[in-house]
Amino acid sequence: MNQIKSMIKLVGLIISILLIGIIFLNIPQESQGLTRVAPKSDFLGSPSSAQRFLNILTAFGILLYVGVAIKLNLSLH
């Protein structure tokens, strides 16, 4: 049981770090960061599709993080 808790805590930590990175990548609309990179490289696709992908990834990460937090809180009692 203790190993499961520590594994869930590790997953929560990894999700937290990934969410912080995703939020930093999610740039404001006024910034031209993705617009300048996208025409030179198809790595990110179009700026609007990259923004949409980051929004979906952020929402999924938040839901996953909330699920892990609920699981940890329930396992403590």
C-alpha cells in the first residue's frame, strides 16, 4: 500500500511539472511567438492548431491532476 501511495505521489509530481511547462508554452494571443516560428517550420503546425493542442493538453493534464489528488486524499483516510 505504501508503494502505491509513493507511485501516485510521483505521478502527481510529474503531472505538476508537465502542467507548468505546458502553461509556459501557452502564450498570450498578443504574442507573435508561434506565428514567427510556424512559417519557417511545420514542426508545430499552424499557430492556431498548436494553440488548440496546448489547450486540450492543459485541460487533460488538469483533469488527470485532480484525479490523482482525489485518489491521494481518499487513500489517506
